[in-house]
Amino acid sequence: VNAFEQTFQMTPGSIEAMAYDTARILSDVASRPGVRFRSDVTAALHASEGFPGATGFTRFLPNGECEKELRILEVRGKRFVELK
């Protein structure tokens, strides 16, 4: 968060957090031994127990869908705010 704020002079929101988690997941999977092709990435995502991240825990189901904790957001001004 600090590095993001210093770089962009703003606090990261939900979209930035999801992009961060996506990049970390792909980096983790792509750096594994034996992952060379798109099919290897898919297999590694399905075989994984899941990934902890800024937006919570993410797991990929055999049908390719992503399983995440549901969060309800509200638009306040120009920002998304998570409702508790």
C-alpha cells in the first residue's frame, strides 16, 4: 500500500487490490518448475489449494471459475467502499 501511494499519490481501491492479487497469483504459478504453457498454468491453478491475497482467499474450481468470499461494495462519491 505504501509503495502504491508513493507511486500514484492515491490510496489503492478494490480494482487495484484485485489486479495486485491477480499478478501475484500468476507470478506464483508461472514461476513453478514445469509450468511452460498455458495448459500448465491452468493445471497449476486447479491443483492449488488456493492463494491468500489482499482481497481475501482465492481458489479456482475444476470448471475454471474463481471462488472468493463475497463482498458487498457501495459507491460513495468516486470510490467503492466495502459494507460490513
